[in-house]
Amino acid sequence: MASIEDVAKRAGVSIATVSRVLNGTGYVSESTEIKVLKAIRELGYVPHFSAKSLARKKSFKVGVIISKRIDELLKTNVGEFYKIILDAIENYAALYKISLEIVLLEDVLKTSEVEFDGFIIVGSDASEEEINFLSSKAKVVLVDHYIDGLRIDSIVSDGYDGVFYVTRNFIDAGYNRIVHIHGPLKYYGFRDRYNGYVSAMQRYGKLPILFEYDDLHDEVDSVLKRVLRDWVPQVIICSNDVIALRVLSKLKEWGYKIPNEISVVGFDDIPDAEKEGLSTLRVQKAEMGINAVKRLNEILTGQSLHPHKQCLYTSYIKRNSSLI
Amino acid sequence: MASIEDVAKRAGVSIATVSRVLNGTGYVSESTEIKVLKAIRELGYVPHFSAKSLARKKSFKVGVIISKRIDELLKTNVGEFYKIILDAIENYAALYKISLEIVLLEDVLKTSEVEFDGFIIVGSDASEEEINFLSSKAKVVLVDHYIDGLRIDSIVSDGYDGVFYVTRNFIDAGYNRIVHIHGPLKYYGFRDRYNGYVSAMQRYGKLPILFEYDDLHDEVDSVLKRVLRDWVPQVIICSNDVIALRVLSKLKEWGYKIPNEISVVGFDDIPDAEKEGLSTLRVQKAEMGINAVKRLNEILTGQSLHPHKQCLYTSYIKRNSSLI
């Protein structure tokens, strides 16, 4: 059976270079990478990735970072979204013998001595500067967060894809008056879903009709009055379930027949969405947590070549708040 | 040591359900998934992912699909981009004992009997209908291609992120007259890079200045005359290296000093970019191929829960065609 030495010899490179190609640590030029991969193929060499990672003695220590805001949310049912992600991280880390500690963003930024091998930052409160600071201390994977041009590994739900999908489904079924109520566009998640709606409407020659609503500061009455001022929409697609549930309850209070007059769709699939019969795009919350652990483990064990953003597609869950 | 039976018992579910959670095959509700992961953690159960995939007897047969257009390109130096991806797929598949066959898109669509376990579709020529047809026959992973709302696994380069990054770098360095020459926006890749440029310009309060250029049908003279009509830009960011190299050569022919008067930046990092000293955003071509094989193997061996899009960040390679 071929050894790593045989591969190095045939490719005309050092063993260290073969190891860099296999483990993705450090820079290797494209032409060298191809030479090494070719030698591996010709010799039928099988690297022992698995043996290596299972047998490894060292147990990694990872800080799971949440903001004070999320820590507060976790005490309410709005925080269920993050609870599922955190549970999945905790449960899955055990498979990789990773020891976890949950730390507050505000605290870890103040600490000068960092004893972690890696960080999983959950949620979108960390700023670009804060993420840069943390990634200078240890390997970082972001969950439900991405920052343009920063090139930090991220695991996000594909809001663009999901909202495009559901908007197009309504268009295909003959609906015309489809509006989007979105949260503040400074947040990546809201912006991504907004782009999915706009893109689907434009692709099919329809004018996007948009309303901004900040669920922390605005009254749902006032935004809905604007939505309903000129005509009654057939479909209201909302940035998240919290907004959609408020819209749903207010429309019912005002006597609109749901879903016959107006279909309402959310995003996330929080537990209240199921309780209230809200149709929504389900974010794979547990899997976001699981994949963050997998990805950080790949990085810490040097099994990965290059940072990327992983966008998990959503699933459309039809309930009683919409006709399709 | 805990067994899969112990996990099933503790979680109060069947062994089949534990297996579904571990392998990601079939539907498992979020609450069940969490129960199973919790039991795994409490019992310290270690599943034998690796043993399973290494020891597996069956060798998968995968069709690597390219269009006739790409097959033609492979005979020229413009096809180098695809050649690197195809080489990486071929070399890396050997690690997983996957047997490959390169097939033409136009041929495989005509075949009624498909004997493949999976397809890797390279490039953006396959239409939505064609991809739907192929994914009804076998598992599909797209490379350098994504279709809105279709929810098929994709490996792409993150053009948005890369062009955002380089545009912002020029803005940060005090440049004002930054223009973008882009290919036809019906292609996902061009659209993605276009969005990165527009987003960076808007974020910093600048008006995006855009010129469309179809490298198959348009003369570079006519688009460059439009670009230069009112004033001389300081920076021209192009959709790909082919466009950038034509722009570079024409500007030099017309007597412009590169990079002192105008910086030119491409996208892809094809071999000619290095030869001509073109600054560009390097697409991790070999890694796109490698990750496509990894991902398809995950899907075929049932190790993955949910489809996603993987966006590999680009690297900026500064050469002589730009000041920064």
C-alpha cells in the first residue's frame, strides 16, 4: 500500500506539501495541488483522515458566544430559535470530544487572555470589528451571521432562496398583489430575504411592494394601515415569524378572513408558528448548530482548505394561514 | 461503550430514527433530533462514520456533466478554468473510490436509462428543467452554478463577497471613480459579482456606474468608448478575467498608463491573468471540484441532513494592473 512518502516522491514535492494539500493548512499553488492529487490517484493512496481525528488525544476547547440581548431572549419564548441552535451545538460537540463554554460577547471582548481554541459566534450582534478581534485570538465560525467581504466561515439559512421560492410559488399560482413586510435592512438576514422577494417579483415582471417594520420599535397597526391603505393584498410575506404572527393576529382582529382574503407567510418556524397555524419557511436551526460544530472541527483539525459560507436551504411548511 | 441500541432506548425512539439523525436520511422532527443528540451526548456514544465509509464495499458511479460549449472551451486556453475543476474532481474522486465518467449534458438528457448514482454538473449551462430532470434520476451537485429557489446542492465561488471586498478596498483607499463592466446578468455568477459591486458602492454612498459587455458578441472598443466618454475612471472592475484582459490590452493600445491612470481588476485568475500581470479575485477552482466530490460522497453515503449552497470565498491577487 502506498505511503505519504511515495506520494511526495512521485509528485516531486516534500511530505510537508502533501500534508498541506491533504489537510488544507497553509498555501499551496494550484499547479502543485493538482500534481499532488494526481500522484495520490495514480498510487491509490488512502489518507487516514478518520483514524487521525478519532484517535486524537487533544480535546478542543470552544467558546460559544452569544450577546446579552440573546441571553435575555433565551428567557422568553422568542428565544426558542437560539435555544435550538445552542442545544444542537452542545449535543453535537460531544461527538467530537469538544468541550464547550457559553460566554457573553460583551465579556469575552474584555478578556485579554483567551484560552479557547475556537469560537462559535451565534446570532448577528457581533460587529465587524468585534469579529476581527475574536478571529485574531482563535478560529471563528459564525452562525446565522455573515459580514460582507470579511471572509470568515459562516453557517446561515438561505433566506434569499427561501423567499424567492415562496414568492414565485404564489406568482405561479396566479397571485398578483404580493407584498413584503421586512425588518431593518442593516441585518444580513432581513436583507437576504428582502433580496429574494424583490428578485422573484422582478423576474416575473411585477413591481415589488415593500414595507419596513421594526419589531422592536414600531406598532404593527401603523405598518398594516399603510399596507391596507390602497387595496387589500392577497399575500403578505414577512421577514420573520414574530412579525408574521403580529400581522396575523391584527388582521384577524380587524375581521379579515385568513387565508381566504389574505395569505400570511413567516420565516423561521418558531414554536408559536406551529401553535398559531402560521405557514412559514423553516430554518434548519438544529442543523445550523450541528454544521457549525462540524465546520469548526474541520478547521481545528486542519481538514479544510479555504473559508466559505454555507447557506442551508429552508423548507416551506404550509399551515392554515395561507392558501398555498 | 454505548451502542446505537442504548441511544435509541434512552431517547425513546427506534434504532432507525437514531440512524436517520446520524445519517441525515429521511425526515426527523426538530424535537426528536434534539432528543437523540442529547442521548448521544449523555451516553458518550461515538458513531463509526469513518469506518463505515472507508470499509464500504460498493463503489459509486458518478457522471461528471459538461455542456458541448464547455467541451469546446476545453480545447482552448479559455477552458483552463474548467480543466482545473475537472482535474480536481477526477483526482479527488479516487480517494473515495468513486468511479467517474465525463458525459455531455446534451447526451445524458437523451438517455432514458441512467446507470449513475450521482451527477456533478459543472458550469452554468444546464437549465432549471434539465437539472430537475437529472435530479429525478440521481443525486445532483452543481459546481459553479446555482438556480434560485431550486434547493439543489451547489458549490460556487462567492462573487458577491469578493467584488464587495475589492470595491470597498478601493473606496477605503480614497478612490472615487470606480466602474464595473459586467457580463450578461442572466448568468448567476455575473449577477452575484454585480450585486457585490453595487452593494459596496451604495453602502459608502457612491453611485454604482455600470456597463454591460457580452464577451461573446460585443466589441470591447465600443463598451470602452462608453466607459471613457465623460471622464477617465480610476478603477475598472470586470466580471471576469477574459473581459479584464481585453480591457487591459485595449487601454494600453490607446496609450493609457496602467496602473497609474487606471487600475484594472478581473475575476477568476485564469493562467493568462498571471501571464499578463492582471490583478484579480482568485476563484478556488481545484477546491470547488474537491468539495463537489466531498459533498456528493456525503449525500451518497447518507451523512448529510439537508441540501445547501456552499460559497467559497475568493482571494484577492494583486499584480501590476492595479495600484492596490
